[in-house]
Amino acid sequence: MSTVDQVYDEANALKEAGKLEEAIDRFQACLEIDADYALAHAALSVTLGKAGRHEEAVRHAQRVCELEPNDPFSFTALSVIFQRAYAGTNNPEYITLAEDAMARAHMLQNQG
């Protein structure tokens, strides 16, 4: 049986090879092993965004922030995902959400 890290590495290699749907499947397999594996949620958010699946990408980026609520980088990454979702959908709500996530990242960074 593969470990979550091995499956993650397989998924990441597929993503790097441009095989986005296959990578998404493998990242999701990581979450079947460990539903709270933040690295897989983060990678899924990026990969889903590249595949144009913005709502799913946002959900996974938000989950990273739930799992790592004190990590400024998680909120910076969430802001980027929101910006990409805006670019892919032209939904202006994503810009407000991106700004809120960035503000949270700055707040956390200044606390540290």
C-alpha cells in the first residue's frame, strides 16, 4: 500500500507533466488516505484552477486555511486562487474575497 507522501509525489509528477486530470485524481487519492493532508488540498487548489474548475479550487484552498489557520502563506495562496477564479469567471465577488484573504495574510504575518 502506498503512503500519502508516495501518492502525493505521483500526483505532483503528473501535474508537472501537464496531465492535470490524472493529477487531480491522484491528489484526491491522497485525501482518501488522509482527509486533512494540507499539502494535497493546496496542490489540488492549484491544479483544479489550472483545469478551469475554479469553485473546487477555492474549496480546497479554503480547506488549507482551515487546517493551517495561523499560516500567512495559506491565506496568500487563497488570495491567488481567488484572483485566478476571477480571471476565469469574471465574478467580481472573487476580487473582494482575494483582498480579504490577503489582508488576513498580512495580519498573520505582522503577528509573527
